[in-house]
Amino acid sequence: MTTTTRALCRHADALPVESAVTGDTLAYLCPACDTQLPASFGAELEQLRARIARQDACDHNREVSDITVWGAGVVASLCQDCGKNMTPCTAGGSDR
């Protein structure tokens, strides 16, 4: 049996699953893609939410365009201040 998730989900809305006995966080569950994440995801989740908050607050005035990934010929546009990928999404793409 293969378990699949939305490949581009960042799990920013993941919720803790806590023990009814001890109150300890046992895991995290992402309601957006129904993925169970390890208890250690909590630290990563805090960093992810902080990065998203910085990106949401940024005005993206210092955007850098035409970044080519070595050998791939991929062009990206990144904000120098917050690091957000500003490359327009194609159909079926992510929200980055």
C-alpha cells in the first residue's frame, strides 16, 4: 500500500497530537494533506511559521530575477529580503 500526500504541502497548519495521559506531543497531523508528522516536527513548524510571517510582512522590493540553477536552466525570481520565491506559478504549481 502506498501512502501519498500533496507533494507541495508545507504543513504550516499542522496540529499537535497529544497524549491524553501525559499531555506530551506524540506527533503532528496536517489537516491540509492528512499527513502524520513526527513529534520532532514541532521545532521545524515554529521556524516555518516564522518564515511565512516574515514573507507575508515583506514588500518584496528587492526582488532578484533570472537565477539559473546549475545545469538545469531553471530561472527563478527570489526576494533578497525574505527569500520568498516570486517566480510565477504554472498550472498545477505550488504557492511556494
